[in-house]
Amino acid sequence: MRVIGKRLKRPDSRPKLTGHETYTADIRYAGTLHGGLVLSTQARARIRGIDTSAACAEPGVVAVVTAANLPEWTRADEVADRACFFLAHQRVAYVGQPIAVVLAEDAATAERAADLVTVDYDPLPVVAHPLAALEPDAPTVRDGVPNVNGTVEYHRGDVEAAFASAAVVVEREFRAAGVHQGYLEPRAVIAVGDPTGRLTIFTPTQGQFMIRSAVARALRLNEADVVIRPSTVGGGFGAKYTLLEPLAGWLALHFGRPISLVLTRRQDFAGTTPAPEALLRVGIAADDEGTFTGLRADLTYDTGYFSHSPYLLAGLMAGSTYRVANLAIVSREVSTNRAGAGAYRAPGLPQLAFALETLVDEVAQALGISAVELRRRNVAVGGDPMADGAIWPPFDARLLLDAVESHPLWNAPLGPDEGCGVALGMMRGATESASASARLNPDGTLSVIVGSIDLTGTTGGLTQIAAEVFGVSPERISVLTAPTDSAPHSGVTGGSKIIYTVGNAVVQAAGDARQQVLAIAAEALEVGSDDLDIDDEHVFVRGAPDRMLTLREVYARSVAIGSRHAPVFGHGNVANPQKGPTSAVHLARVKVDRETGVVRVTGYVAVQDVGRAINPAEIDGQIHGAVAQGIGWGLNEGMLYDDDGQLLTATFMDYPLLHGQDVPQIETLIVENPAPRGPFGARGVGEVPIIPPAAALANAIYAATGVRLQAMPMTAERVWRAIAQRDQHPALPPDGGDRG
Amino acid sequence: MRVIGKRLKRPDSRPKLTGHETYTADIRYAGTLHGGLVLSTQARARIRGIDTSAACAEPGVVAVVTAANLPEWTRADEVADRACFFLAHQRVAYVGQPIAVVLAEDAATAERAADLVTVDYDPLPVVAHPLAALEPDAPTVRDGVPNVNGTVEYHRGDVEAAFASAAVVVEREFRAAGVHQGYLEPRAVIAVGDPTGRLTIFTPTQGQFMIRSAVARALRLNEADVVIRPSTVGGGFGAKYTLLEPLAGWLALHFGRPISLVLTRRQDFAGTTPAPEALLRVGIAADDEGTFTGLRADLTYDTGYFSHSPYLLAGLMAGSTYRVANLAIVSREVSTNRAGAGAYRAPGLPQLAFALETLVDEVAQALGISAVELRRRNVAVGGDPMADGAIWPPFDARLLLDAVESHPLWNAPLGPDEGCGVALGMMRGATESASASARLNPDGTLSVIVGSIDLTGTTGGLTQIAAEVFGVSPERISVLTAPTDSAPHSGVTGGSKIIYTVGNAVVQAAGDARQQVLAIAAEALEVGSDDLDIDDEHVFVRGAPDRMLTLREVYARSVAIGSRHAPVFGHGNVANPQKGPTSAVHLARVKVDRETGVVRVTGYVAVQDVGRAINPAEIDGQIHGAVAQGIGWGLNEGMLYDDDGQLLTATFMDYPLLHGQDVPQIETLIVENPAPRGPFGARGVGEVPIIPPAAALANAIYAATGVRLQAMPMTAERVWRAIAQRDQHPALPPDGGDRG
């Protein structure tokens, strides 16, 4: 391997680190109208009236648009598909729901005038929490739709009997707060119409083809009349799918001017698509050898007003992570008067792991088996059945457990109030068909054209793959994401699948381009293709490197008046129905201040099977980021709502993302157990490392303190309170505000 | 054939006819600096100084840039490559040469302030006409380069002996004025840099990859750092290649703001790339059977200050149009102090045909052989040698002569002062390698992605080709030209070769997509691919049309999580070294007013071999346009310069394009003699019909009046003068101002 496995810098580092990157809000079209959104301040209400007169009177305001100004077909009262929701019509269903948009000549005027719009609400009873949604007499959040919006169940064997006859049973309830993806770039969109009805949309999306379909469906346009120009994503983490694009598109076509909609931070917190709150009751039964004999789980995910919670994946993984003969899994999503749930890196699984991995730890403790050894005995590996009966494709997390076990941190002596915890994360892996092209340029470089969005550095990974296959250094490859009108197909950047899917298309396209280059050179040099090789700028005869042609010359021979050779234009078009499962085992060491409950992470090791490390530096970065988010989620973050459905944590002052100084030194251990169908054996990388951190911290906190936390985030207050409760502390105050 | 051969509307008609098309000058970026060019008013001079103070003082002016502000490497005194010429440094070489550019916040200020820049010239002797350039003591236009800048010669047999022993010899000198392409959209460019040094250029170019290479070379950038976004061409006709793009690009990168440069009409006339003046001495020798036994030609094309005249093609075609055993051809280009020559539809050949076809007519008259019959006996056909020894690929203009001969207009009785003339035009045809992609969309439509510029309606032609091959109606195909960063390769839109080259790539890409669709449907429907066919929206089993899958369903099966099928993404990549020659024979009937010399066209028939008519309506349009231009060129148009090199015809008041009412009814006769390697047999269409009109008019004028014109344009004054001279008119004034 000449390029695969090298630690290379990301091609996008420079513009991002120097502040030169152009984000959507930086794109300015002459004549743009800036939109200021008026969002609902009520979680559930009828709208008696909207007074736009003061806003309209503001100099620089061109229009104030409410649902009354939109076409009839946008005004459905109940819209399951978020993409088809424009502006609230007659009633609102969550705080942060768009009611009106002020269009002005500049953004400051639009924002100021939006504050002048007054809405007369007639408040209705609010379903503010997922538990409340389950009450028999709860109001229904969406008319005619039960609050339990979806349920999945998996059953295997006789779980009651297994629990009844087990040597050890642990069962417990857990709660996990909703969390926001915490991207630095708030949602933004620019829409530009042309008078023929075609629409161009600039948006920092994770999936341009998905957005195109959504916008076309919402606006009743032909897909060919919508062009998505994906702009740089300033942090996505699963959140950045369809939101404001249809509204911006309609405004652009209606007003005949470019439209810019950029959320403020507060609006972004209130009205977007956070990861949902979850309520998880999980139990494990084991025999005295530590073999898991039964597992039951009852999972409830809040989905807010729109239906997009991760309950299906969570239900599946609850019953698939460990090999258990007897299963009973129920997983559901419930509607509440909150903004609709969205995806966030390994959707639903950090919450699930928090519950499941805590219980595994308890079983280990009860049986006196090492936490690593117990997992090794029970963890599902390739060939085992999943909850739905599908068979796990090849993978083996036992390799990671072995690595953890032999790591010095696992065996190192502990200081006072210090503990060490381990947790395991696992994802099924996603796969999808994909295409790519590869074109030789006049300067002998190769352009690789794809349709995938670079969310996590995939451009660099695809560059290395193309360089390895084509036979040149990465500097001579440029990977470009074309817009929807011309890009080869790619699925959304989600499910850790871009390298696993588009990577294979790039292998094929670059390989095809290489063969075309070799054929042209073979004719010119009068040798067989097999006798040729490529270095950075040349095609040469193996063993006689001065018999060569530059890649520039190959281009010139292929692209010319009367050329007998076709242009070098490689083609990659792949299907790969076999998934490449991903797994990670993390080891966390913490020191707990018993006086304050503050948890300090004193050591962290993340072990992950990446199949093949295309760029280990990039993978380290992905793992570091995921662990930082996972620790934030585990210790700090939570979207808190009051009983009226008001979000209490709508700024970065109230919503405590981890600061740089709070992130510990994170050691990564990359294990390469190739995925049979991945490019060079690569598996997905981005999501799985966010699954274990909270669980590993919980187990470490237990090891340090002897108390088990059952709610995320494990704030200092909660840790202190748990210790105080355990110790029957005389000063323990009542638990008043614990809404997380 | 379901689609090929159908008369369909052009997809771009609607936006163009309704005024909704966006041209380059309509693209407005926020923060744009508008450039006002200061052009030389002297044809040859040293620059003593440039006073920019008044312009700089104008409110709204941001900068005035001269060569002194440009980097050293842009300031070469003698630049053969127009792309590397930025602003005049120390001296000027033609009227209209850019000296400075004023950058202002709006276009009106830029233009006004440009008028305030004063240049102190020290005039030098001017080479104002191509004949003057050939004088032994003429100043050299470019230091160290002879005024005869290039020469090509072809010799075959013994031409002196052939002329000495011929039954008939005709030999004469002809002149043809330079002409401007007369596009309605003046040259315009928008350049947008980004702080990382990458450059995006919007330009109405005929060849985006050529412009990219030129800009990269001129600005010393990597090609990958230049993206050309080709905008709609508002008329090109061969003119729209590199001109202002490098300068605009440098300004955008230097000032960090978008730059817009839009020429005024007068600037466009003065400083762009017109078709050159030509001086042609041609002779034909024939035996008494009418067989051409000798041909000699001495051709001189003005190339102005830059080297891009069509002398090579003209020399080749002078000796290749007819089958002649003895040849002596010299063709040269000469430098003058005029703007550099450019291409204009069939470059150099209308001028050549004016000379050659007049002489053929004279031979026919001398021998008493019909003008059609004489051509039929001598015209070169597939298999004959060209002047350079290459062999003509299959084609046969005799089919066209047969068609003319049997046309009623050829045999119809003539009124008084009416005459009928015929002329033949021929082009070698160009070819080049090309690529294309074809992608199935969610709505079951097919996107065809190419890199070629639509100058003449090729988008419609490629749409029909893709529709025919894929098996759907043209409404379900969209053809898109992607920008340079992602487009499949195409050569420039010149040489009538887009359908002939990119058309083949589209045949392959659409055919590949069709096979992929059939394979997916075959598996779903459990039949063989061969048993399936496609109609507009379905794939169905032949003979059992209710066993079917919609194309939407095929898409859904190919693009999905876990899909076993790859996306439908067809690939076309072709080389076609065999050219597809094109030929046309035109028949013109004119009535001449002997009192005024005014020529009125009373009938016109254009016969053309198109190989295969993809869209006959489109071909009619191409022929109509070419004949209108050809008549304008033959009767009206001419760029006139005085002896100081000042252009006297720099507005559409002075440069008389044909008006609508001057264009006669044009009858087209399409002959389909398939080109073996053309898509469905198609040959190029756009250029050849501009070759015969002036010559056919000259022969018709002779038939009407008995005088032969030897200078183009054949203005009323010239016609009147020729008749007066022949008749020894007593009032004949001296010929004072005949500069054409």
C-alpha cells in the first residue's frame, strides 16, 4: 500500500482553520431578501390572530408572510412529513414552530421586524414530556394519531422462564435527556429561483438527493426543476436534513428574489431536530457461568411533533448486541409538544448503551467475572442472529475486548476515589448503492466526481482510495461533490457509510481510469498494459522506467481533434448489499470529587475495529470528536423543558457543551479486521465511538464511588445526590428540578 | 425511429423568446466591482504616460489598473498567445487594445470614469491593411516576427504545364472584407475568486475546457484551481473563445471581490476577434470536356495583431474541394495593426468559395456546360485525395447537385434583370473524443451530463438521441452541461462537431443506462432482458405489457439502503477518428436594379447533406441562420478601416447586418447520406451552409447583369459601378472609398 494507511492532513483543514471556508450564510446574492422567522412561543395553542402591521411598517421590510399567504396545499393541519410543513396554520404544536417570516432588505431589519410581529394565542393543554404522552387521558399531540406513534417488538424463546430460572437478574429503569447536536453553524439556506420556475438551493445538507426529493415533493415541482448545491456543512452530526429548504424555495419563486434564511442560535435550539429524550427499562438474566439467558427491554423515545425518532434502530440493537436465547423487546416512539426528533450520531444507541452496559457491568460484578471477560463470553459476532433474525455479517468485537484487557490502563493501580469502567458499542453498519466518475485532466491529475456530502473528512478518505488505486500521490487527486443536477448518485451522509459505499464506487472508477491510461500508454510504448506501472506523473515500463509517457501526454493523446483514444473517464457503479458492522470498546477512568460530585476523566482508551484504516489520523479525529461528544452527553448536556413545553436550555450558556479543557487525553487503538465488502476492507468509522462513552463513564463512576447512575447527563449534582442517598446524608435536599 | 427525425422545439426557446434567459451580464454577485475598459485609440504607438487621476477621483471608483499594477510576468511586449495578453505595456498595437481598467461600484460609474483616463501616445507608423503588410519596407507589426506570420503550400503534378495546355483558363483576384460575427450579446465575463486562490469564471464561452486551460496558463494557476461555469451564449458563431477571462480572473483574485467586465457594442466591434479580410488569387484550368486539369491559388488572410486566421483550412480546402491532378496552393496569414482575427462559422471558406465558385461558373460558361453538371464532373467525393494527400471519408456532394438540378427554381423562367446562380460549399468535418454520463432520476427521467456548450441547439439534438436510445420521449430526458470541475470531457463547440462527437458518447451512455434498467427489471419480472422494452414511464414484457415496472420503481430498486443493484448510471466514452465531411449546394435567384445596383434575392434553395436529420426543424433553423449571415456577408457587411487603422464601422448603424425584411424565403432540402461513424449517421450541420451564399449570389448577379463582382461585400455601389464600368457609363465617378 502506497497511500492507504498514511496519516494525511484533511484537504479542508486549511480553509476551515484559517477562517476562509465559505458557509451558506456567507454566500451573498445581489438582491437577496433576508428572512426573519417568527417562531411560536407556545407549545400548544390555537392562533387567534397575527398582527404584522408594525413589522410591515418597518423601513426595509418587503413583506411579512404567514400561512394565509401560502397556497392552500401548504396548510394541512396535521403534517407527518416535516418537509411539507411550511408555516403554522391556525394552531401551533411546539415552541419554536415557524409562524411567519419577515422578508427585508437586510438581515438585521428582518430580525428586528420579526420581533414586532405579535401572535394572539389561545393556549391548549400541553404534552410536555414523553411520560405524560403515555398517560391514558393525555391530550393527543396530533389529531387522530395516537401519541404512541410507532412500536416495534422482538421476541425469541421464553423470556419469563429465563428470568425466573436465572442465577443473576438485573433490571432497572434509565432516563436519558434529549440532546442537541451542538453544531457551530446554525441552520441556513439560500434559495434562488429563476423566472422559468427552476429553483436552486444552497444548503449545508447531509444528503443533497434527499433534499431535492423533499423540496420537489413539498413544492410540487419536478425533481429536475430543483437543483441542490450542497454547501460546506459547519457541523451536522445527523441533524442537517430537510428543514427550511421548502419554505425558502417557495419564497424565492414567489418573490422572484434570492431568499436567505439563517437561524439565530436560540431559534436553532428551539426549532430544529435534536436527539430525543429516552426512557429505558432493561433487564438481563444470566446463568452462573455468566452466559446471558434472557434480555428484556421496554424503550420509549420522544419524537416530538414530527416522527423521526430512532426507536427502530434502538429496538433492534437492544436485542442484537449480545447473543441471548430469550428475548422480549418493545421499542416505541411517542409524540409530544416539542420540536420533532432528529438523528444524532448513532441515533438512540448512546442512550441504549447507557442502560445495557451498566447492567452488563452489574452482572459481572454479581458473578465476580471480569467486565471484559463477561462481554467476551456474550457479545454477538459475525454469524450470530440479530433480534430480527438477520445474521450478523463478519465482525468480531472480541478482538477489541482482548486489546482492552491487555492495555496498561485496564490493569493500572487506581488512586483514591478513582475508578475504571468499560463499555461496548456496536452498530449494524449501513450500505447503499453508489456511483462515481474519475476524469484525467490536462495536467495529468485525476478528478474524482461523487455525489456524497463530506461531513467527516470523507473527501480525504476517498482521495486516498483513488490515489492508491490509480497509482499516484494524493496531491494529484481531487475529489469533488457535484450538485444534484449532475452528480453521480450517493446516499445521504449518515449511517457511517460514505467510505463503505462511495469508497467502493471510487475504487471502481479510479481502477477503470487506470486501465484506460495503461491501454493508451501501452499502444504508444508498444508494450502490454501488464508491463506498465504508474508513478506520480508518468506511466512507465516496469524495469525500464525511461520508457515512459507522462500523464499529461496520455491526456493529450486521449483528448484531441481526431484522437483515436477516448478521453480517460473512469466509471464506478456499485451495489453492496452486505453491511460492514462496526464496534468499539472504550475504557474510561474517572476520579470523583465526593464533596461536589464533579467527575474528572483521568484516562481514556478507545478501541475500534475500522476494518482498514484509510487514514489513521482522520480516524483518530473521528474517535476524539465522538468521545468528546459522548462525554459531554454523559456528564453535561441535556435539553430541559418545563411543564409548559418551554425549552430552558436554548443558548450555549444554558446548554453546556464540553469545553476544550474538559476533554481528556484520548488514546485510540485502531484494530483492523477487514470487512469483506469494504474498500480495502474499510468499515464505517464515524458513529460507533459515540456509543460507549456515557456507559463507560457510568461504570467508572460506579467503580470509583459504588453508586450507579440511572439518568443522563450524570451531572455533578446527580452524582453527589446519588452518593448522598447511598450514604443517607443528613443534608440531602429534596430533588426538585431534575428534568434531564 | 421514434424520436430521431422528429421536428421538435428547442428546449431553450421559451426562456430566450420570453426574455427570461440569464446571460452573463445578468448574473449579479453581491459586492461586485464593475470594470470599465480603456481601449487604445491608436493603432500603433508608444505610450508616454497614462493619467488616471481624474478617474481615481470619481466617487465610486475603487481602482484604476494599468499594466504597471500587474505582475511582471503579464507585461511581455510581444505576446503571440492572446490568452496571455492582459493590458498594453508601454505600447499599443491596434485600436481597441485594452490599456487600463477602471473598477467601480457600479457599471455606469466605471464607464464614465474610463472616459476620464487619458493616455499620452507617441504614434508610430501603422500597418493598416494586409497588402501593406506585404510591402518590402513595411514596419514589422510584432518585433522580431515577419509580417508573414505563417504559410502553407500544397503542390501536386505540374500546374504550369496544366495551365499552358488547358482548353480554358480562368484566373482572377478577389477581395473579401473582414466581417464581425455580429452576435447580439457583447463579450462579458464575471470572475469570482475565493481567498484560497481558487477562481470561478462565468463566461459565455464556446469551449469551457479550453478557457480553463487558457486561464490557468495565463494566471499560472493549477487547472484544478480554475472552475469555468459556462453561461448561456448570446450568439457566438466562432468568436467566443478566450478574451477577457484572464484579466477578470486576475482582478478578482487581486481585489478579493467579484469582477464584472462587459464590453459596450463599440468596444466589442473594436477589440474582439472578427473574421479577417482576405485577398485571394485563384485560377482554374480545364480541358474541353470540362475536367479540371489545374488549380492554383495564392491566398492571403489578415490575422491582425494575434495569430489566429483561418489560412490553413482555406489552403487545404482550396485544393480539396475539386478533384484536380495539378495543384499549386499557397496560403498565408499576415500581421497588421488590427485586432487579432478570430473564427467565424466555416472559417475562411465563404471568402474562398466566393473566388473559387465564381471561377467554376466562368469555366462552365466558357465551355457551355451547365454549372451544375460541371461541378458534378469535378467535385471531390469520398475516396478522392485532399490537397494534403489525406483521403476524403465517405460523402458525395453529387447527390446535392442532382437535387438542385431537378428543383423547379433551377429551371424556372427568369424575369428581366433576374438571374440564377449556384455554388457549392464543403467542409472536412471535425472529430474529437468525448464522454457523457446518463443517470436515472427518482421520477424515472434520465439526466444526461455532458461537457459541451450548446451554441446552436445541440442540447435538443442530444436530447433526441438519448430519448431514441433509452426508449422514452424527449420530455423525459434532460441534458445538462456541467462545469469544468465535474463535466465529462467535450471539445469546443466549433467545427460542427458536437452532435458528431458528443452525440456518439450520448448514444453509448444512454444505451448503457438502458441495459442497466433492463437488467434490474428482468430480475424483478423474472424474464430475460431481451424480452423487455421501455416506453415512456415503464419497462414491460414485450407482448405482455401489464407485466411491467415503472422507471420510478427501477430507480427505487437501484438506489436504496442495502440495494442489491447499483444506481443506473450509464457511461459513454468514445473516440471517433474518422471525420464526417459536410457539403451544401445553394441556388440563389436575384433581381438587380440596374439604376441603383441594389440586389434583391427573389428565390433561395439550400440543399445540404446532413447524414441523418436528428431534428429537421433545428437543421432548417441552422441553414436559415447561415444563409441570412451569408447573404449579409455577400451583400452588406464589411469591417472598414482607414489608413491609420481606425475602424470606421464600429456600431450596428455603420455595420449593416441584414434586417429581417431583407432575408428571403429560404427553402431547405435535406439530403440524408449517412456518415458511417456519426450517431445515427448524422453529420455536422452548422457551418457548411454559410459557405455558398455569397458565391451563389455572385453567380446570380452575373446571370442577371453579365458582370462579375470580385469584391465582397457586393454592395449596391459596387454592383452599380461594375455595370457602369462594363457599359462605360459616362457618369462613372472615381472609386475613392472602396476599402472593403
